[in-house]
Amino acid sequence: MLPVKSIQRIAIVAGEASGDILGAGLISELKKKYPNAVFEGIAGPLMQKEGCASLYPMESLSVMGLLPILKKLPELLKLRSNLARYWIDTKPDLFIGIDAPEFNIGLEQKLKSKGIKTVHYVSPSVWAWRPKRIHKIKKAVDLMLCLFPFEQDIYQHHAIDNFCVGHPLADEVPLESNKVEARQQLSLDEEAQFVCLMPGSRGSEMKLLGQDFIDMAVLLKKFYPEIQFVAPMANDKRRSQFEQQLKVAQEKHGELPKITIIDGQSRVAMAASDYIVMASGTATLEAMLVKRPTVVAYKVGPISYKVFRKLLTIDTFAIPNLLSKQILLPELIQEDCTPDNLFAEVRAWIGEDENSNGQRWLKVHDEFMQWHKTLKKDANVYAANSIEHWWSENGLREHEVNR
């Protein structure tokens, strides 16, 4: 049997900031294994810094919710068709789709049908909703890289090659996050009680959650006069959006509680805080790793929610709850996500600390620590090693290269 061809050219597509982080770490490690390899596709600034040429801006794929996706659908389909045609013509050795399953799985299916090997990094939530997608995934994906161990079961059942590589965030975040150091870094009062407000990095999330979070802060301030808030903003657009919501709240309530807005540094802001209120998403994993009592909020447009609700096979969203298969963090979903309910859940955490010696939190903290250690696998290296190992067994042989 002829030897496996060394990987020389990798096509890669990431759809948003979290994918850019994963992609940059993976590219860095793959370059050590394949020093002559070139990377091209759709990449964010971190991937580009690692040498990946971006054929289209990553923002082209950053869209969430049913109606926004439908509005951009013609543009997205054209973009995917252009990429498929280009790579089918130029034949990269390997395609890696990072998350963005609605875009990448379809692209992978086209490429795989033409003999191009495909890897998908970050399992789609097929275990959570639309489970029949697994049949399309099997046609599209040669190798699935999962972040969490519970995701592997469905791929094992359907005989799809897979590895659980852990999560890069578990490698980055220390097992114990120092609150005093974080406050010093952000110039926050070391003695005050802080709640971190994180209404989301997308415009649609901020639109649906920002005002509720501010109104909740007003309620908390009335009950706990000394309490303060810190709000990390993902970018200038979200900051402007949140500041506009603060103006609306000021007209409504008069004096507002002290909310320190910072640019980026969300993980430092979480570590500096006593409690966190956040939009559901990858950030809930960070809250688990930083180990702070957290309330999770989830809202989408009413039409999107009606559609998604019918397709769901789970009734929880926060990653810590999914990992543990129990409700460690309270979740407020859709119509249950109101300022009053957010206030009640934060107050429950505060009251639990004040009145019951933190027994509930100690149990949650121990569970978080266990999962942190489980997911701490040096994910970038593990993912690159997984690809190398899989390629050695399944990659193109020399006689197949010019087919």
C-alpha cells in the first residue's frame, strides 16, 4: 500500500468569534505537524494572524435566529456555492469546518461527495434538536471533533469517526480564578459586591436581553443598596447598543445603579464578580470554569422560538447543566426571562450565601471543578493530534491524489 500523502493544503471555515479562537489554536498546532501546509477559507483576525488567508469576511456567516437567517439565505447559499465550486476545482487535501453547522455541513457534503476529506470541529447540537440531522452529517463528515464527552454517543452509534478533544477554554482558565486580582486589573472596588451583566455578543441578544438585565439591576439596587455591576461589552456596537438602553432605563427609572462598562475582558469581569447574569451560550461554560454563581437567560424572537421549540429534544440550554445532566444553574427561557424573575434568581444566590452557609454553592462548585478537570485536555494539541492520527489511517494515498 502506498504511503499517505502529507497534508499540504487545508481549507477551513469559521463562522464567528468563538470559531476564530478554536481555528487559530488548531492552525497553530497543525503547522507544527505540517510545516509546509497552507490554510485558506473564511477566517477571523486570530486565524489570519496564524497565516490563514480569508477569502470572505467572517462576518458574512455571523447570523442568529430564524428570520435573520432567512433574510440572508440567498447571500449565504451563493457564498457556499462559490466556495464549493472553488475547492472542488482546486482540490485541497482536507476541509475543516469549525462550528457554523447550518453553513458548514452542507459545504462538507458537497466536498466529500467529490472525494475531499472533511473534518467538522464542534459537534452540532444534534443531541439537542433535529436529531435526524445525523444522517446528513454522516454523508458530510469524515471525522467529528467533539468538545464534550456526552456528544460522542450519537456518533459512535452511527459509526462516524470521532474524538472528544476537550475544550480550549478549560486549558486557558485557571482552576481557581482570583477575585482580588481581577478587580485590581479592572480598577474595581475590592470590598463591594458585584454582579456581572452579560446580555450577549450579538445584536439580537442585546436587543432582547439588555433592557431586562438593566431593569433587574434596578431591582437589585433597591434591595441591596451597596451592590454594583460590571458589564463587559464584546465590541463597540454592543457597547453603543447597551448605552442606548441605559438612557432608556434612566428615563424610566431615574437614578440607575452603578454599572461599570468595560471593553472586552469578559472573563476577567466574571472572575471579578460575585454573581453573573448572562445570555445562554459558550459563555456559560466560562462561568462554570471561572466558578461563580450564575443565572442564565435565553430569548429569541417569538417566531424563531415557536419553530425551535418543536424541534428540541432537551429542556435545558446552559452547558454546565447539559454536562451534569442536572440543573446546577437556574435558566430563564423566553417568557420566563423577565426582570422580576432574574432578580429573584440572583437574590436566591445571594440569600443562599448569606443564610445557609453556601451549601448549595459548595455542591455546584465541586461539580464545576470536576468538569473543569475533565475538559482540561490541551484541546488545541489534542485536536491536531486527532487529525494527524485519523489522517494516517484514512488520508489520501499517493495514487489517489490526482484522481
